[in-house]
Amino acid sequence: MKKEEVPQDGNNMHEGKFKQLFYATDDAGEYVKVNSVGWEPENIAMQQAWEEVNTKIADARKRMEAGEVSPILYYMEKTIMDLPLLASYVNKFQWQVKRHLKPSVFRKLNDDTLRKYAAAFKISLEELKKAGQ
């Protein structure tokens, strides 16, 4: 790609705060570093992906507040984790983490187990417990 062809489509998600580095060729055919503010198709895809993430977080929060699921699901969505990843972080089997998503089971978890979840979510134990009340 030539230096002049590096995408510079505005309206990116980072509002000009971040730029991507591309390598392109200059008039002499040498590779040079070129900053780009974004590329419209990429910006659209990223925006759609973040909308999906935010929808999942909002849904998990509603379900948690309604008492349908434990706070583990909410924080799992908020930190963009899936079941296998979270299970590996807390050193549990996936079926155990899935079971901990039930509010009745969550309320019976000991502090050591809750501390592992809190550490994985980078929140305090008290914050996790408070969300579960």
C-alpha cells in the first residue's frame, strides 16, 4: 500500500485519541510508518461489536437485579470473559462456575471462592458480595 492510500476515514470510535500504525511505501518504494485514524468498515464493525458487548452487560445486570442469576454472570460479561476463561482464572471446572451462576448457590460460597472471583474481576470481595444481596 502506498503512503497516500493508508485509510484516514474519520468518525472512529476513539475520537482521534488513538491512531493505528501502518507500514506503507513512499515514492521511493521504501517502507515508512504511517499513522491512520481508522478505516470506515473497521470502525463500523468495532462499533457493532461494542454495542453487542454493552447489550449483554445490560441484560446480565437486569437478570442479576431480578434475582435470576448471581453477580458472577454480570461481572463475567462486564469483563468480557466467557465460561472457559473464567473457570481457568478461578481454578474451577466449567460446570462448577456454571453452578455458581445460580443465586442460591452463590449465596453459599465461602469467602475463599468469592475472593478468587473478585480477583478475576478486579473488584473487592465486598463489592462482589454486595452485588449478590
